[in-house]
Amino acid sequence: MLICPMFPTGTCTPLLSVFLADSDLFCLHMYEQHLLNSGCASVRVFKERKSCMDALADKPDVVFISIELADNGGQNILREILRLN
């Protein structure tokens, strides 16, 4: 079993809203499964910058961003998060 540093007990708060943004489908699926297996009820995945940025209005609790998204997508998402907060 993988232990996530964010959830050292191996469990996630069920009400926690998590966004995953990564263009690597294997990694995206692996992270999603780990979070779901840890008990997170709300995990949304995004393969591209635009769809993630459009969904930021939902104000997720945690956003995992791949810095290697196309067109500096990871950096642009981070800038948008900082602008919204």
C-alpha cells in the first residue's frame, strides 16, 4: 500500500475535493486510484489545462498539477489559483 504524505494514516477526508491535472494518462489514473482507495469521495481528473482552469470556480480543496502540461499549462493553472485566492 502506498502512503501519501498528505494522508499519513492512509485515509483521506471524504469531504475533501481534489483536482488532478496531468497529461500522462497512466499517472493520472494511478493518482486517482490512490486517492479513491484512501477514501476521497470527490476526485476530478483533467488531461488539459483549459478544462482544469474552467473548473477552478468549484474551488477544490487540493489541486495536484503536473508542471509539464502542454503550453505551460501547470504554471498557468497555478497562476490562476493564486489569482482566485
